[in-house]
Amino acid sequence: MAETQVELLPSVDQISRTLSRSEIELLLEQYHQDSFTWALACCRRNFDLAQDILQMSYVKILDGSAQFEARSSFRTWLFGVIRRTAVQTMRNLVVREKLLRTLFIRRNEPVNPEPPASLEYSLKSEKLVRALLKLSTKQCAVLQLVFYHDMTIEEAALVMKISLGSARTHYARGKKNLAERLKDRNNE
Amino acid sequence: MNKLFEDKLASDFSRLRDEERQAAPSYRNISRASSGSLPRRGVWRPASLALVVSVILITAIILMSPISFERTDDFASNQGDDFLDLETMLVKEMPTDFLLETLWYQLADMSPEISTPEFNYDVPLYEYPEDQSHEL
């Protein structure tokens, strides 16, 4: 089933500037799992938020707000859309939360936010996730794209809309910091 | 060491990927929700169009209507000098005058006018001695 779907998909070279809706849907379905895991990484492993971000990204793509112009592979472009949507959503959430705290919550009132819904990981994966969450957003994103989604650093730079040099720096520093965090976790 | 760490990292990420992929919601669920939220934009378009059309219609009705909307200062100047005649204005009965026809108002009307008392204080005049300091 998956093989026949892949055969039906147009290759990047064949893709013209205007993709039909059915072609876009087919490509979205093919990359759905990858997209979801990338959305999960973009929102610090918040399961509910990842679903919302993915849905908003699909809406953007399907209603034509985000258009694929074949300047990169479809997956790279799709990841870029998801990342931009995640950044906007997270920013809105932070502003809204700050505003609500300023207006409606007294300073001496204890604030106990509910922890975000998360997946149940195995012990090793949880260790990795905790270490990743301690890295900066960009370092975490570059490592996720390279090791998790098997992208090159060039592709990661395209997704994140940063220069290749910056991506390389984030990659090197991220790897170093992650090694330290994992070592700390092992010592604990 | 670096290569070893990279290999370990790759296997850890691969495990994480498998776990997260298993938890991913199906494409149908999310795309159905996405297509369900698509008409939202479609609803706003006719609504905004209707708003613009109604504003244009109201403006047209106001401009084309036979009732002339004159400015208050034009209106005052067109009435002539008689309009501001104080005597005429005083003679005219206001439609709210009946509100004043109360017992208290009548009593107040009947009471004699109290005149302001005249106070004639005689201020004593003192004679101040002449200043002769300049002569010293």
C-alpha cells in the first residue's frame, strides 16, 4: 500500500510550481509521521500542542496561505512551515500567559500550571528527551533534524532559515552540550 | 570517541523516533479537523463584504435623502434677528413648565423677596504721624 502511494507521488523534479490539492494531500499523508514528530520537537514535546501545530500547518498548506514553490524538497519546505507555525503559536501562548498573569493573578497567589501532556517514553528515551529539553531551542532543533530525521546540516539550515555556518555552530555546540547533559544524567 | 558518541546518539534518536511515531495520531484525524476548520475563512469573507456593502448603502441613503442636514450655525444664521428676541422667548411657554407647578414651587413664589441688608459700618479714621525720618 505504502509502495503504491510512493509510486504515485511526483518527484521533486517533476513538481511544478502549482501542486494540485490531491497531490499535496498525498504528500502530506506520506510525511505525516515525520511531520508529527517534528512538530513534537518544535513544541518541547508537548503532545497536545504538537497536534494543534500540525493541524494549523495543514490548514495553512491546504488553504494556500503557505505555497510550495519547489525551491527545496517538499519535506524540507513542510518542516519549515511547521517550524514557523510552532514559533508563532508558542510566542502567542507566552504573550497570552504573561498578560493573564499580569491582569488576573495576584502576585502572592501560588501558580501551579498543569504539566503539559507528554508521551510515555522508555527509560533511555526519557533520558535523551530530558537532556534535549535542557539545550537551547536551535541546538535541539538542529540535532533533531540531523540525527532523528536524517537530514544533512544544509537541509537543517534551510528548514530553520539560518545560514549554513550558524547551523554548523549550533550542531557542534548542541552535540557537545548534549554529551555533557547525558553524562550528568548517567552520574545521577 | 566522537564517532562512538555519534553512533550512540543515532541509535538513541532512532529508538525515540520509533516510540514517537507509534504515538502519532492518524493523518485522517488531523486532516479531517483541518478541512473542518477551512470554512472559517470562507465565513468571514461574505461577512466582511456585507459590512462594506451596508456602509456604502447607508452613506448613499444619507446623501441622496431629501432631508437636508444643515449645520447648526447655518441654521441659526438663517433665522433672522427675530429668532433671538429675548422678549418673545420669555413669553413662550416651555413644554416642561407643568413640572414646576408643585406646591413647593407655589410657596416659593409666594414668599416675599428678602432684600439684602445694608451694613453701614463707620470705620474710624486714625491720624498717622508724619514720617520725619529723612530729617534726622
